[in-house]
Amino acid sequence: MKRGERVIVIGAGHNGLIAAGLLAKRGLKPLVLEARGHVGGMMGDPDFRLSTMPFAVWPQVLRALGIDVAFEPMTTLVPTPQGVVGISTEQVVGAEDGQAAAYRALMSRLERQASALSGLLLKPPPNLASSGFGDLLGLAGTGLKLRGLGKTELRDLLRIVLSNIHDLIEDEIGDGPLAAALAVDATLGSAMGPRSPGTVLTLLLRMARNRGMRVMPKGGIDILTGKLENAVMACGGEIRTNAPVERILVEGDRVTGVQLAGGEIVPSAAVLSSAAPATTLLDLLGPQHLDAEFVRRCRKTASTGMVARIDFDLKDAPRFSGGTAPSGKDRIVIAESAAAVEAAFNAAKYGELPKQPVMEAHYDDRNRRLSVSAQFIPCSLKGGWKEESRRALQRLVERELARVFPGFGSLAAAARLMTAQDMAAAYRVPGGHWHHGELRIDQLLMLRPFDGAAHYAMPVEGLYLCGAGAHPGGDISGAPGFNGAQALLAGRRR
């Protein structure tokens, strides 16, 4: 590709905007095509944000785009019958002293181990088949970081990395509110419970940046979306909303552009898609352009979501039993223990609603809105999602919220609900999975989104992935968009 040539980016979520901004910085002319009426993807809809609390976007990504976003660390609050336990980067407040000390010691060790793995995330995963110099160099760098842990800690990492978070918690700190917070962090957005193998690895990959803590952009989440949008436009890129892509066009095993839902054809020699891999490859491209084994692996990718989102508009701020109200800088985890998290998962894996949903919540004190992510709510509910089952879920959530916030029922003025099934339809994500695919051992690193598709460039020349389904996965980090754009640029240099 030559400088000034058009590149189409499908989707204006944060990964699509980051990919487009980086390409624009390098002299190409990205055109971002977004099906919905707003940019920002799941965190961009002011009426109903699916993602309300980003993790820290990698600073290397922001520097590459030439933008500066100030992030404020959030405190995780875990309500208990004895009071609220607060977890921040500096301290643990409200927990039993011995358990708090054990938690801090465990987290300190996990942070070092996560840092040693971090070099694998902001670059394509190593291609073990090619053994190219770049792949070997990347592996060597990670190997040096791992060696720097020391023999004892490296042995500990190898012992736990593929194990489940429940066993680690039980061995190190025992059950309770701190264990509940860790169990939620290891499984959030996934169809895996604390006893599922590999949930320690999921937690470590989340902790590789900002210790896995949630952050809030100063001024609100729209500040981040706005700056990413401006980075695209400032360098000559273009963004079109309400422009759903219907088909990726191919001639002679090479991408030639896209066709929009209205029939308009937009030519381009390269397409980056931040849509889910199955949506990109099977729906937009079409299996006729791929070999049978590639199609089979794509279809077999685990991507069934287990999160429902409910927003409550409130008449006043909710208050914990002690009388204090959460602020916009607080993340609320509602789970009694790691055992309770596992119990909720056990119900969901059989297609049933859990008796006590595990929840992550954020209170927007400016708009008096409580945003709740209810974990382990099956996408395909036994008996189907009917009006009565939707009301049953809302009642379960309200009951748990009333346990944490006395009198909650009298505060709620209005509610909006989206199940994973709703998300699948609204955002064209198979299974309604936040991460566009399960974050499990056989779908991570060089196996993400599936074996043979891990390096962003797809079998049809000129087509690249740059969304949450690609390495290193979901959450608001910007890494898949950054890596996908780098892969296209590397191909352009060849």
C-alpha cells in the first residue's frame, strides 16, 4: 500500500478507533464504518453503555496516537454484613487484619508475575511455527523477565498459571469478601467459574497493566472516546456512523473493499475488522473464501456470553447499611464469597438463573444511574428469554441490591435490561460475548481467536482482525487494535 491509500476499518469501538488512528498517523487514509449511530462501541452509547469502567488503556497506545488521557484509579467496594471492604492500589480497608495481610502478599506476588508476562500482550503472539527472528527475540525478552522473578517465584508461577483461581484463593487467603473480589476479577465476562482451569492465567493477563484495577478517565468515559475519535480525524481519517457493512468484497483471493447495507460499494485494498471473528469471517467475508478446516475452527470457537446488563435510574444516591453512598470513582462487587461465585456459575452452566447473581456495579453520581453487570446469566436460558423470565431476572437483581442498599426498591425510577442474547443482536456479537470469544487456555495467546488465526492477517490477502476476539483479548485496553494496525503496517512494509 502507498501513502494516502484508503484502508477500511469496520467498527468504531475503541479498538477500531485506535487502529484507525495509528494508520492515519502513518500516512494512510482510514475510513471507519460504524453500524450504530455513535462511536465508542460498547462504551460509547450514553443511553446504555455496556462497558462503564475501562481498565487502563496501555500508555504505549496513547503515546503512539499522540494523545493524553488522565485516568483516576477506582476503589473496589465489597459490601458485607459487617460493613464495606475497600480495595485500592494502596490499601485494604475493612477486612480482617490477617486476611488483608495475606491478600496484599498474594497480590504483590501476582503483580510481579503478571509484569513478567506483560511483554506478550502488546505485540503479536509468537509464531512458533516460523521461528522468525522477531518471534524468537520476543520470546527471549519474556524469558528474561520470567528469569528475573527468581527460581522460587518462577516455580510458583509455573505451578499456578494453568490452575483455577478458587484453589489459589483457598490456599493463600481463605474465603470471604477479598476472595470474592479476586474470583470476580478472574471470571468477569466469561463463561467460566472460579474452579475452571486457567482462571489464574486470565487474572494474570488482566493484571499485566495497572495491576488489573479499574480506572475512570477524568471527566468521564466520553473523554476517552472523544480523544480517540479526534486522533483519527486530526490525521485525515474519516468516520461514518449508521453505515453497517454487509459484505467484504474479494477478487482473486484479495480484498477489494466492502459493500454497505444500502448497496453502496466502498473500494479499498485492505480491511481491518474490529467485529467478532465469526462475524467477520463467516458473515461478512463468507466461508467460500476459506478452507474447510479454518471454517470449522472458527465455528467451534467458544463465544457464549454470560453477562446481563441492567441500568437503574435512581431518585437519589443509593446508600450502604452504614449510610455512605458510592461515588463515581467506586466499583462495587456484590458477591459474598468465592464459593458464592462458583454457585452462581453452576446454575448458569445448566441454563438457569442463579439464586444470587454475582454483580459488578458502578454509580454515576452525575446522572444518578446505577449500572449493573450481572455475571453468570445464561445467553440461552432454559425455557427461553420471555417477558416473565426478564422480569424474574430484574427481581433477583433488585433483591440483591436491596440487601446491599437498604430501601433500594423505593429509589429505582426506571430500569433497562440487556441479556447476552440482546447484546448479540444489537452489536452483532455471536453469543453476546463481551470479549468476542472466551478467555480460556485454548483461546489465548497464539491460539486466539483460534489455532491458525492468531496473527491478525487472515487467509484472504488484505483482511486483518483488530477487535477483542484477537490477541490479547477483551477489556478496554486498546491492545488488539494497536496490534492489528501494526500487523497491517508490517505487511505493507514487506
